[in-house]
Amino acid sequence: MTSRGWRWAARSLLVVVLGWVTCFIWVVAVSRQDQRRPVGAIVVLGAAQYNGRPSPVLEARLRHALELYQAGLAPVMVVTGGIGRGDRESEATVGRRWLLEHGVGPEAVVVRPEGSTTAASIAAVADWAEGFQITSVLLVSDPFHTARLRQESRRAGLRGWTSPTRVSPISAGLRVELPYLLAESWKAPAAWLGWGR
């Protein structure tokens, strides 16, 4: 390779690295924001469930959503998440049962079990919301996930605000959370570009 070619390669690499660092800083900054406010619906993003019981990560999301609901920020909660490999129930169905067991009326919980990815879950919520003329939602997940949730909700035609749970095992400390933040620094811009859908 000529010296000119090496210079071009070095500059290209520098642009990629700077772009990734910028995305990482953005993902971290968004993960620290709580945009709770009155909306049409609170949306709980799915996570693993074990034989009909929510995993600690899913339970943390459900508890946070319940807190927002009890504060009167929305009249209804939407639980999402499909059926994982080897499971008999969807994450959404398990989430609904947990909420009912914690005093929420069945009329206040909507189940959208179609999604196996973030994009698919948000699309399912957007389809439901359109039928009820709901345009704004409060998205509940782990902090690392919030930047991508904003991108996916905007792409689906929803005004998506984010309110991350702070008690998830994933948020226990930077050593645990860092791999998720690093992964999202690639996934969030990919969502913005519409890749991997």
C-alpha cells in the first residue's frame, strides 16, 4: 500500500473510532435520564422469564412500571415480549400475571407478545396504540437500552419517552453494566439507520 493509501486508511479508522466514542457517550448520557411524565400508556419491554416467573431483570422493569402507573402517569400498561426457545409462555403473559398479582386491574394491562426483538416489540405497541389514537408512551427498560428505545419508537411513529429502572441486576455497577453499554453503542446507531431489522 502506498503512503497515501495508509494515510487514507488511518483517517478512515480515526473517523470510525471517533464516531463510536460519540455514540458510546450518547448511550451513557441517555441511560442516566428519566423522562417520566403523563402519557397515553406505559410500555414494559420484555426480558427473560423462568417457568412462568419473571427473571430479576423483568421483575425490576415491572416494579418500575407499576410505580409509574400508581403515580397516575398513564391509564394503562402494555407488556411486551414473545416466547423464548423452550418456553411455554410469552414474557408479556408472565408480565401481565405479575402485574395482576400486584393489584393492577385486568382492564389496565395490555399484552403484546408478538415481538422477539426490540424493534418488533415497539412495532407491535405502535400498531395497538394507533387503534386507540395514543401517540405518546413511557418506555420502561434497563438504562443501557433507553437510547435505542427512543430510536425505535420514533421510527414506529410514537413519541417515546424513557424511564429506566434503577434496581435491575444489570444496573448493579459499572462492571456489570459496561458490556451492555458498549453493545448498545453499536446497536443504537444501527437502529437509527434501520439496520438489522
